[in-house]
Amino acid sequence: MSTTRPCGSVAETMEQLYEAEIKLLREEIAMLQNQQEHNEREVMAHVGEHVQRTITSQPDFKRGENDAALNLEKLEEDLARQTKMNGIALKECEVKTLEKSTTKIVQQHRVSGDCNFLNFQVEFELTEVLGEDGSIVRRITDLNIVVDGCEFTDISTFVSGAEETKSLLLFFRVLRDFSNRWEHRSRTFAHFKEKYPEVVRLPNGCRGDVMVIQNPKIPGCTLSVVWNINVTKDGVILPKIDLLTKLPEQALGPDRGKVADDAPRAFQSVLRLLGAEAAFEALITAVRAE
């Protein structure tokens, strides 16, 4: 029996499934994407609002020590409640006064917590200067960020940029968006591993970025989905999903190289039209059918 058909027909079967589903799902996909973008804008606005309130509402020169302490305690309670509602849960909030005069106050803030799966520690200095006209100018003069976990490699470039530009609010906004996308990837991988344990493997677990699809009846023929979530220095999130093929030479036969090229291209087409979950489902269905 020839070994060319099982691997070669994967791309053909995929294309047939895609053509049958594209027309019915296109409008639904557009509607869901619009709703998701709306939800993300709402969440980001809310996160930015309560972090901004924490920074701009610190005790000023006109308040007494007791009022300042009570106000800080209230702010910490409010921030903890708001951040927990939005997925960013604070564990510790510490404030230390480094410098205080009639015209200048410098405070060191240390905040630690988690956003979904990511643990973070943020330390920043907030400087308040009293102007001649009586106005108070507040600005962050130093910022250090630590994000724990293997996922830090995906966001490390952005964190370095945020520290350089003292962009505390931007850090929290991007952290929320990044963690949501990462959590979505983990849930998606775990779902397909549970649904199709006979053909799906997760070499690095559901928190990894690779899902391997292989029909046990076709040894040596594997398809790997690589799902990267990169963040630029400016905070732009760039998710990228690729399909890598591994086909033994004896399975390619006279059509050597064509199968390996066609499957990834067909996968990218359905990915753009239907989204990740539908593309994965069609790909796995095609592999299982061989």
C-alpha cells in the first residue's frame, strides 16, 4: 500500500471542510470580533481609570498625617477591590516616604499581585512638587517591574520599554490584555487535548505555545501548531499562529515538498476566516479521518 495518500490527503480534506463552513460562519465571526473589541476597550478603560486614580489621589501638602493615612488606607482598599474585579488582584501595597519638605514629597510604592496566571511586582517612585501658583505636579520618577514565570520571555521587551519611559498605566493595560490572550490560548489547547487525546499532544503542557497533532496510524507524520503571543516595546500585542509539518521523505513520494507547503497555506486561509478554534477543529478532524 502506498504511503503517499494519508499525508497528502490531509490538505485536500481540510480544504473541503473549510469551503463547507466558511459561508455559514463568516457573518458570525465578524459579529463576535466586533463584540470582543468592544469588551476589551471597556475593560482597558476601567483598569486605566482605577490605576490612574491611585496615582493622582495621593495625600498632598495640605493634608495632615492622620488624614493622609486614612486616605491611603481607603485608596488601597478601593484599588484591591477594583483590580480584583478586573482580573488584577493585589497582594501587597507598601508606601515609604523617601523625602519630604514644604515643596516636595517623594514616595516609594511597592505593589505585588497577579493577573490571571502572571505574578508581578512593581516598584515606583512618585514625586510631588508644589508650584509657586499652589498647584501640585505629580510624576513617576523611577519604575522597576518584575514579571515571574516562563511567560516573561514573551513580554520582556515591552517591560524594558515601560521601565525606560516610566509608563506604569500602560504596563497594567498591556498586562491585562496579554494575560487574557495567554489564558485563552491555554484554555484552547487544554480543550482540544481533552477532546482528542488520541491525536493531540502538548509537549510543554497547556501553558506552552505548541500543540502537536498526530494520527497514531500514520507514524512519523506530525503537524505542530505554534501559537506565539509577542508584545512590542510600545505595547502592541502581536499574536501569531503557524502550522509546521513534519513528513518523512518516504511518505512524500514523487510529490516531495508539495504537501508540506499546501497544508500550512490552507491552514492560514481558514485561520483568517474562521478563527483559531474553528481552524484547529478542522485540522484535527482532517488528521483523525485519515
